[in-house]
Amino acid sequence: MSRDENNESRRRFLKLAAGTTAAVMAIGGLPRVVRAADLPHVDDSDPTAKALGYVEDASKTTDPKHKAGDACANCQFYSGGPTGYGPCALFPGKAVNAKGWCVSHSPKAK
């Protein structure tokens, strides 16, 4: 390849890259990262919540498996903050209450 062919090839690539970038931005940009605040909250009618005995407030559960101090905020499946709502691996695409609890509670490793 000669030097002129390399330059032409490089120009063609740059034009294609610029055109692709412009098209992506015109369509709506790159996909947005979903934040926990954007996730729908798990509610009582959710089949997974029923199966796991999920409650919004751990202090209100009557399940004998619940131990004092257990809550979603200190469970290994929960990846949110200590308050509010956050994602849980057991409820993909949904957020659970940090004060909540379910029978699958597993304390985080210390």
C-alpha cells in the first residue's frame, strides 16, 4: 500500500466513525445505566415476594426464621444503601426496602 492509500483509508474510517457517532446520538444516545431509584419496588402481589415471605418492614414479620437485627440492608443479596430502596439479587430488576426481610436472608460476610 502506498502512503496515499493509507491516508485515504484513514479518512474513510474517520468519516464512518463520525457518521456512526452522529447517528447514535440522533437516535437517543447510548443506553442509560439503570439506577436503583429507577427500579420498581417489590410489592406484596409479586409472586417471588410471596414465595420468599418478603416484608417491607422486618420488625413486622412473624416468621420464626427471622432473627433480631436481620434486614435486607445487612443481607449478602442486597446491594443498596443502608436506607431507602436498593437492588436485590433475588428480585432481578426490582428494588427492596433496606428495612425489609425475606426467608432467604443471608448475613453479609464481615
